[in-house]
Amino acid sequence: MLKLSKLTDYAAVVMAQIARHPEHPHAAPELADAVMLPHPTVSKTLKMLVRAGLLTSLRGSQGGYRLARPASQITASDIIAAIEGPVAMTECSHADGDCELVGNCGVADNWQRVSLAVRTLLDGVTLAHLAQSAPIKLPVQLPIQSVTLAASAEG
Amino acid sequence: MLKLSKLTDYAAVVMAQIARHPEHPHAAPELADAVMLPHPTVSKTLKMLVRAGLLTSLRGSQGGYRLARPASQITASDIIAAIEGPVAMTECSHADGDCELVGNCGVADNWQRVSLAVRTLLDGVTLAHLAQSAPIKLPVQLPIQSVTLAASAEG
DNA sequence: CGCATACAGGACTAAAATGGTCCCCAATGA
DNA sequence: TCATTGGGGACCATTTTAGTCCTGTATGCG
């Protein structure tokens, strides 16, 4: 499936909700009601987003959560990384290769490239895009493909 | 993490192994030894790949597994789908939207577009690419980003 | 025919990740 | 001082994942 976890999905929804009204802080229960998700779970998600530096929090009455920076500077990668850790498609996609199969698998290097391409793609999608009601249009799909294929076809 | 499951990873490794010697059939134990993974697990993976139509099998002595079509016509998406089901980043990324939050989440449409872009990217990576010892080069990363951003910045 | 080889299918178990809840503490502001 | 609101983490139930094993079936060969 290559699926995001539910919490990541929640995080995106909640972030989008905040992004639509960035001025004042949003309390956790308010957000939970707005997106129709269980309060404790939303709260948990918010805490993770704060720790990742995507949100800032204000305690006390009239407190709540706000975006740490403009929505256009928060990417899908950021949100995913906040909940699930850095985007990496395989164990050996991140630096500390604790995969003892290197040498036998002969696929690691290429998976890492694919992983990088996916990450780059997700870096290009910002919270501003996700939050806008009009769907983002991906007018051309093939260029992505051709970029990926370009050099490999020669190799 | 947006990570592939281990089985998917195994599948890719095993497929690559077969792709490097496409002529004769490969028995499950032989493959397991070659890639240094437990026999039963490799066997299970192979069965899934057969059911997905990516491999064909021959029973009896001298039997084993072969690619169902040329490595250049088997994509990363195919392999992932064979083990994990169709690539989709969120529940609502596939057609039968059993997500009752539509309307509140306001993110679904855009996630679907992102999902599609990732899938397209993975469609562009073939087993031939993965199997080759020389790493595939992704010379330009930014174009992927700019394609994604292009229309959305206008929207 | 009989037997060894090799895949097919699925049941089953153990371990890990996930999703979700709850509790107590700390900070803020009226 | 007290109500409000987030911070941190423990905790549990469920699901998913990984891995094993067993029984059946097809093929090829002597």
C-alpha cells in the first residue's frame, strides 16, 4: 500500500484546519470537534507536531496551537516525518545501513534513488497546497517519469 | 516512514535476482540461498508474485520461477502492489471512499493527487532499473518538484 | 508405475507497530 | 487561587507483519 499511518493523516487534516485560520491559536478540543476525531488522539497528534517544530503552543486560557511558520513553508515531508520519522522506503534508505544483506541484494542503491525521488516529490507539496479547497493540479505526469528514466536508460 | 514492508523488499531483491538470469527457472531454495533469506519466507513471497502475475512457475524437477514478462515491463508499482496491494497513500486515495470524514477533512482531493504522483513515479521505475548493478541516476531533482508545484501555485 | 522434486494453498504463531485512552504535572491568565 | 490549556508519558487493545509449517498437487525421470 505504501500507506501513511492514520495519525499522519490526522496530522495533515489538523494542520490544514489550522492553516485556514492562522491568526488565532486553536485549542485541541476545538480542533478535534472541527475535524470530527477523538479528542485524545488529536491531542497526541498535536503534541508530536509541536515537538517536530511544525506548531507552536500557548498554554493557559485562550491558549492553543499555531503554525510555527507559514503554511507555504511546511511540506508534506515535514508532516510525515513529524509522525512517522524521515521518509525512507526501505531500511537501507537512510544512512546508517544496518542491513547485513548489502552485497547480496544488489538493489539497495537503486531503492535509495527511488526513495529520494519520492521524498523530493513530497518536499514539493506544501501545507498551503493541501489546505486549499481547490485541488492541486498535476497537469503533466509523464515528465516525472521521464526524469526518473532519463539517465537509467543510458546506464 | 512511508516504508515498504520487509516482504516487499524481499520481493524486489528476489525479482532482481531472477532478472539477472532470466533464461532458466529458479527454484525457491536456490533463490533463498542466493539472497540469504529464510527459505519459507522467500517461498511465500514467490507465491504472491506468481498470483500477481509477475512470475510464472514450473512444477516438477528442473522447475522453478521465471519472469512472466521482460524486466523492463515490470515496474516498482507492480512489485509493491503484488505484496501490499495498490499504492495509495491514504485510505481515501482509492476509489471506494469508505472515509466518513470527507467534507470535514478538506484534504482528501489533494492527497489523492499526491498519491497519484507517487504512483506515477513508481510506474517509471522498472525491474530492469532495480536489477542493474549500476545505480540509476536521478540527475535532476528539482524538475519533479517544479512539475508538482507548477499548477498548484496558480490555484 | 513409483518416486523425488518443486510449487500451491492456507493455517497458525509470535512479535511488533498502531491506534487510542488516561493520568498527573506545568504554565498561563483572569 | 482557580479554571483553562498544553506536556509528557504510561498503558492497553487491536491489527498488521513476519515467519513457520503442513498437506496437497503437478511434473519429470528412471
